[in-house]
Amino acid sequence: MRRGIPLIVVMALVMILLAIPVVQATAVSKVEASGQSSSYRNINLTWELAGPAVEGDGFHIMFSKSPFANASNATLHSTVFTGPTTALAQPVLGEWYDDCQSSTGDGDWVMVFRGENGSAVVPAGTVAIQCDLTGMPAGEEVFLAIWSFDSHLISDDLSEVVTATSTAVDELPPDADTRPVWFAIGSIALSLVVLLAVLGWKERTAQGRSAMLYVAPALMALALLTFYPVGYGIVLSFTDANQSALGEQSFNGLDNYVEVFGSAGFLRVLGFTLLWTVVNVFAHVGIGLALAMALQGRVKGKVAYRTILLLPWAIPSYITVLIWRGIFQYDGLFNGLLGTQIDILGLPVPAAAAVIVVNIWLGFPFMMMVISGALQTIPGDIYEAAEVDGVSTVSQFRHLTLPMLKPAIVPVALLGFIWTFNMFNVIYLMTDGGPNLWFGEPGSTDILITYVYDVAFRRGLYGVAAAWSVVIFLILLWFSATYMKKTNATGAVV
Amino acid sequence: MSDLAIRWFIPLELRILSGMSLLSCALLLVVLLFDYLRGDYDSMLIHWLGMLALSVMILTSIDHTEEGRTKRRDMGLITSGITLACGITGLFIRGQEYLLVDLWAALVLLIPGLSGLYLLSSPVVSRWVDSTLERAEAEAGLARNRLLLPKWQAGLKHVVLLHVVAVVMIPVLWIIDVAISPGDALQGGTLFSSPTGEHFSNILGGENFWRWARNSVIVSIGTTILGLCLAIPAGYAFSRYRFKGRGAMMFTFLLVQMFPGIIILVPYFMVMKSLGLLNTAIGLILAYSVTALPLCVWMLKGFFDTVPKELEEAALLDGCSQFGVFYRIILPLSLPAIAVTALFSFLAAWNEFLLALTFNTSDEMFTLPVGLASYISATDAAWGDFAAMSLLVAIPVVLLFIVFQKFLIEGLTAGSVKG
């Protein structure tokens, strides 16, 4: 047994001797960092090596906002490898977020090479490397160190930690000038007070005067928070207001409207909006009418039916829409129940059908309740009279029920039209306008309102979005006016 | 007279059959759509055949004329047979792996097929077909029709209603299933088999739910209070006083209700941004209370109209001031109405999505709707947690809605019909 010990010692010595040339990474001898770089959020880091780097050496640039003694407490910024550089691209300064240069000691700095995956590569023999590191926390002290490793990743070595602060700090745009808004609000409030005071002063009775006082708060709120924004929106539609220059917009004439009517998707999105609205309103009224008729009179379990059929209206719509989105997922309930494999929300036509079905599901209870209420006001004896005269059920429906329901259905259908036209939740939460979403264009299921949302809050073009809004408003106004004229629905108001 | 009874009498069975076939045809349209979606063209052919047979059955079963009754009866029997055969074939063509839908599709054909064979071979139909009915029989048959037809019609009505109920309930049951199933399984195939409370404890144990709920409560209560403070006096003035500009003002309130939200959204956002009200509760409260204001004013005006004017006049005579009348008599009397209006504006604020999404973009200030939607993003969908949270959010709202449905619907429809 004793003879074994020297053998082990010898073997261990040999192993250590063999290992030394392999595991030794070229040590970093000196690190310097400076935040005096000219560009934004930059820190310049230079490190010198104890000897010329050999192939396989690598350097991780680590940084942190607090001092660290262990690489695992810091964040990796980028890595520089040592290796053969022939056939590698050599980009120019400013193309990368970690523009590095290397020197072999002759005083010349050479741009690093880039491997296929973009890793920085310096030639063997390099003795110093400097990097411009972008994306550092602005205006804060940053701690940096080089974590060098060798080709076998056996040894590693963290250099001393240096600190630097990038000179540039976040330059936020100056606060938007809020004076015009306050001025507008103030002047509207003032003129309303004057108007009401004049009206009140002209009233003969104390009653009339106090009426002005009672109405004033509501009118004021309406003027400031509805009419003012609407007017402001119309003004905005003639300006180049956008996300980055709030409050500094200037008038650009009809440019926004030219963009709206000239945009590639205008007719397509308008077409889908009309299809969406018309199909939905007809389905809502039709299904609502059918169910209201079915629940008319004595039906067993009427209360239970009504309560269940009210659910789509009672459950908040954002929840049900998301539930339907889950049902229509590729691995969702719809495909499960039917045994199909259709990517419903990923294909244009099925997605359009799905959003329409969901909105029909959401909207019929309201129509059902309205029509139910109207049905109850129809006196029962006219049906008895019709029965006696031998009028068939179909004719009774066409010539008695429908005409009697018309005064209730006509205004509610208009309201349904406006609501559906502006139904944001369903499209936004189901498909977000997709599929086929390309930047700057409406997707396959975008309706006008969801597209305007995209224009305003994804692309930040407030002026263009305002122009879209005005166009939508004019379409609705034109439609409502024509509809009311055609159906003589203007009575019964006030 | 005798002729009349015999001429007018059509056996109940035929009416039932035509109604049933009509319903089946309508349902078969859905079945055909499903077949198309599955790409199962064999089943589609079978179902299409069944539909054709049913259409023939409808055409043959409604007719008063005496000629060709035998032929039509035979035709009806044949088509019933075909329908039945189609139903059975349709079931077998799916082989071993038929789903619930296939069973339903088969029933849509089997029920009218079977009832066709049964009803058309009944003795009354046979005698009617042979035109050998006695007068007394025809009169008894007419009486029977009058008695039984409504019951059968009610039965068909229930079938239709149950289908609608199924369509309404499927998403509801599914979300409950997802909420209590482990993981994020979407198929809901487990069907309540291994219930777990993990998602509920995730939601109730996390910070998000409570933070968003707090935001929602603050915004909704603020909206309710501010909205009522604005709406009650205005509604009262519109109901009780006649003054210059009343009509114009009321029309203004109506007009605003017709405004699409979108035209206000962008300028609203910019105004709120200028005033530094983005990501605050106040911004949303201001916006919501004004959005709901017109409807609240109209609802309250309607309620105040029902308070008798004599009460006020008596109080005025007794020396009560104008404001005293409003404060001491009108307000206490219309407290229930005010409660309903309050509930309405609370629910409207609680459920609002678009403005909350636009104004409050910071996670800290999300309201429940926006927070809930953030669980289902394009990149990541935590369906289980989402389901649990939606149940927590929806159940109180739905209960409130159902308990107060009569008042809410009255107020809403009154407002909307007038608007």
C-alpha cells in the first residue's frame, strides 16, 4: 500500500504541470473607465492585458449599479473573444452597441471583427482593448469589471472593479405648455357662467333663477369635458400633432384628411366596419325579436330563461370577449368540441366570422329586453280579433306585431348601429385587428375605431387620428340623419 | 256545416310534423356548417340528403286540398324513413370516435324521422287520408287540435330556447371549468374532474388583484358620487322648472349621448396629458362621470316626474324654501330611484375599458378590466389565473345586475328609447 503514495504524488505533479499552460487565461492588468464619451448613455472602457492574448481568451464586460466582487452579481454587457480574424467582417465605428477597438501594442487601434452571430473578435497578440459601451444607466455611477476566461472555460478571473458615470443624462422634452388648455377651460367656464347669469337674470321668477343654479354644474361639466374635447379634436385634425411634440403642433391644412382618404386601407376598413355593423344589428334585432316572441305569454320557466338569456349582457363584456378568445384558440374549446384543427383567430375569414359571432352573442339580450317591453304594451284583444277573422299566424306577425313594434325598434336599432360601429372591446380584445397586421395598415378584422386607436396610440399620430375621428363622426351623423328621415323616428323625443 | 268541419280539419300530427321539420332544417344548417369546418364531406352529403327529405316532408304536410292525400302521406312516410336512415348513417359514418356534436347532429335527424313514421301512421291520419272521416270525428279532431296544439308548440319553443341557453351557457361553464382546473388547459376536457383552488389562491395571494380592485373601487365610487352631485340637481330642474333654454339644454344632453366615444378619445387623452391627469384616479373619475351624465340626468328626470307636484306645493305653502323642498321632500322620496342611478353609474365605471386602457398605462394604476386583460397578452396567456380572476370580478356584478335587472333595464331602455 505504501508504494502507491509516491506514485499518486508524481501523477498529481504531472497533471498540474500539464494543466498550467492550458488553463492560464491571459490576465487583465489594468482597467480604466471613463464616462467622458461624447454620445448619450455611453461609457468608454479600456483594459490592458498582462501579456499578449492567445487564441481562446475571452473577456466578459460586466457592469452593475452597485459594487460587486463576484461576476454573478453583475450584468453582462458584451463579450470579446480572441481568435482568427481572417474572413470576418470589420464594421465601422458606430454600427454596434459595443464598438470595440484593439491594439497590439504598436499604438494603432484596430476595429474589432464580427463573427457570424455578431460576437466581437480580436486577433491573438492583442495587448489592449477599448470599448464604447452604450445603453448604460444615465447620470448614475456604474461599476464595471472585466471577467476573463480561457478557451476551456476552466479558469476565470474577475479584474478590479472601476466606476464611471456617463456624462449625458436623460434629456426629457420640456413639459408641454399647458397654458392654452387652462386658458381654454377657463374661458369656456367663464362664458358659460356669464351665459347662465344672463339667462337667469332674464327669468322673471325666483324658480327660473334657481333652475339655472341647479343646471349649471352639469352643463359646466358637459361643456368642459365633452364639447371642449370635441372642438379640440376638430382643431387637432388640422394639425401635425404627434407623440413626440405634444403642445407644439402647427397647422398643416388638409394633410391629415388627404392621408386618411389616400391610405391604402381606407376602403377596406370602411367596408369591414359596415359589414360588421349591418350584420350585427340585423342579427341583434332578429334574434332579440324571436326570443322576445318566444318568451311572450305563459312559458314554463320563463324567469329562469330570462335570467340566463340576460347573462351575456350582465357579464362585463371585456370578460366574455376574452373568454371567447380562449374558446377560439387553436387548442381551445371550439376545436375540442368539433374535433377540428382550425386556427380561427389566425385566418382572415374565420377571424372575421368569430368576432361577429361573439358580438351577436353579446348584443342580443339588450334588444330582447327592449322588444319584450314593447310587446307587453300591445293589447291582447287585437290578436283575438285577428284570430276570429282567421288571420294566419304569419300574417298576424307581419301586419300586427311588426307595425306595433316599429316605434320601439326603430330608435333602438339606430342606437345599436352607433354602438356596434364603435364597439372597441370585442375587436381589440379578440384579435387586436389581426390577423395580417402590418405596421401602418389596418388588419383583417380592424374596424374604424380600433384602427384609429392604433393610429393614435401605437403610431402616436394624434393629428391623423383626430382626422379619422372626424370622418367617423361625419359618417355616423350622415347615417343617423338619413335613417331618421327615412323612418320618421324624430318624434317621441323630449 | 258538416262539410266545413271536414274541410277545415287537418290532423294535429301534420302540423306538429311540419313545425318539427322546419326546426330540424334550421338546425341542420348549423350541422352542415360544422361538417364543412371539419372537412367531413361524407357526413355533409348525408346531412344534406336528410335536409332535402325534411324539406319535402314540410311541403307535403301543409295542404288543405283533398286530391293526392294518399300520395302525400306515402311521400311523407318515405321521407321520414330517409331522414331516419340519414340520422343512423350519419352516426355510424363517424366510426368509433364520435363526439357530443355528432350525437346532437344525429338527434336532429332521428327525432323528426321517428316521429314522422309514428305520427303519419296514426289512425286519425289514415282516416283523414282516405277521406272517410265522419262529421263528428272531424269536430272532435278540431277540438283536440285546439287543446293539444299549444302544448306541442310550447314544446318546440322550449327546444329552441334550450339551444339558445346552451349557446349562452357554454362560455360560462367553460370559464368556471378553466378556473378550477390545474394549469392553463383550454380544452376544458377535464370537465370539473380534478378541481383545484390553485388559481384562486394565486390571485387572492398576489398583489395585483387587490391593487387593481382598489383602483377600480376608488374610481367607481368617485364617479358615482361626482356623477350624482351633477345629475340630481339637473334632473330635478328639468323635471320641475320651466325656464328659457330648457328644451335646448335637454336636447344637448340627448345629443351628447349619441356622440361616439372615439371622437373624444384622442383630444381627451391630450387634455388629460396636458393637465397631468394621466395615471391618476381623478382623470378617470372626471371622464366617467361626464360620460354617464346624460343618461343619469334623463333617468332621474323620469323618476322625479313621478313624484306628485302637490307635495311640493303643500310644503311651499307651509313656508318651506325652494331648496328645502328639494332637500327635504324630493330627495328622500326618490331615494330608491337615486340608488338605481347610482348603481348604474357605478357599474358603468366598473366595466369601462377603453378610457381606462388609454389613460392609465402604468401597472400601478390599472383598473380591474385593464389589469384582467393584461393577463392575456399576445406573448403570454395565463388562462387559469385569468379565469379565476374573471369569476371573482364578474360574480358580484352579475348578481347585482340580476337582482336589480328590472330597474336597470327600465332606466336604460327608457333612456335609450328616448335617446
